[in-house]
Amino acid sequence: MAGYELRIKPSAVKEIERLPRREDRRRIVSRIQALAGTPRPEGAVKLSGQEQYRVRQGSYRIVYSVDDAERIVVVVKVGHRRDVYR
């Protein structure tokens, strides 16, 4: 089974770059890269009313969408849990 193509919106890249701790950035990038192989890992939650999912990485959330027909995962937003859904 081939993996999914991974795309990250420019706004999500900026959100990752703004994270205060380098260790958090590394963990989030690693988690995003893992989505290419398994777009709906254990712990992924479908957001209600949207065709998007979220996964947790510590206090941060990664919000993304999956297009199974095109085999693409698009990371839409990355942020602290208190701010990411606003």
C-alpha cells in the first residue's frame, strides 16, 4: 500500500515555526510525517460538522483533512489546544 502525499498549508508552517520550544516543533513535525503512512492513526478524532480530523501531540493539536481519492493529507492548522479551534 502506497502512502499518502503530505501537504502543509503555508499558514500551518508559520504556526509550527512560531512554537516556542524546539522539542515541541520536532515532535509535531514527526507526527505530521507519520500521517503520510497512516492518515487516521489511533487517537485521531473526526471534527463534528467538518471533513477534518485532529490528532494530539502533547498540548498541541494538528488539524488536517484527508482526500482518499487523491491520496492526499493536507495539514490545515497547528496550535495549542486552547487556541486551535478558534
